Amino acid sequence: MLFKLTPSILLPTFAVTALAWVCSPIKVEAQSMMDQMILSKCSSAMSSDFAKAGKPVPEGLIPKTCNCVLTTYKQTRNLDTAKQTCSQQAMQSQSQPQN
């Protein structure tokens, strides 16, 4: 055995690891990753839905709707509510005449 694991070795190692973990920006990166995942899944699902329907995607609809989903999800922490709310808003905006 190269070295003996004793509390005097483990405790400082654990303390340094814990401090690095607490001080690291993991939460920010995870939030950013979650945002990217939500936007990506939303964009893919909307593109797929329009392709299946054989209709062109109206310009700006996907980013607008997916940003709505992300914002609403952050407020409610409920993805189903966010999707439902923003889908309704998207349908209403598309049914209104464009100027």
C-alpha cells in the first residue's frame, strides 16, 4: 500500500472538494443547460408538428413560442402548464390577421 488513508488525510481532501463544489458555478451551468434542453425539445417538437401537418412554419413562431415555454416554465415550474399556455397563445396569434 502506497499510503494509509487516515482521517487526517481524508478530512482535508474532503473539505477542499466540498469547498470547490460549493463555490463552482454548477447551478448556473445546469440552469443554462436546462434552458437549452427546453428550447431544443420545443423547437424540434414544433418543427415536427408542422412537417406532419404539411404546413410551413410561420416566421418567428418557433422562437417566440419556445421562449414563452421557457419563461412560463421558470415561473410555474410546470412544463405541461407552460406548453399549454404558450400553445394557446401561439394559436391565437396565428388566427389574428397579420398587418
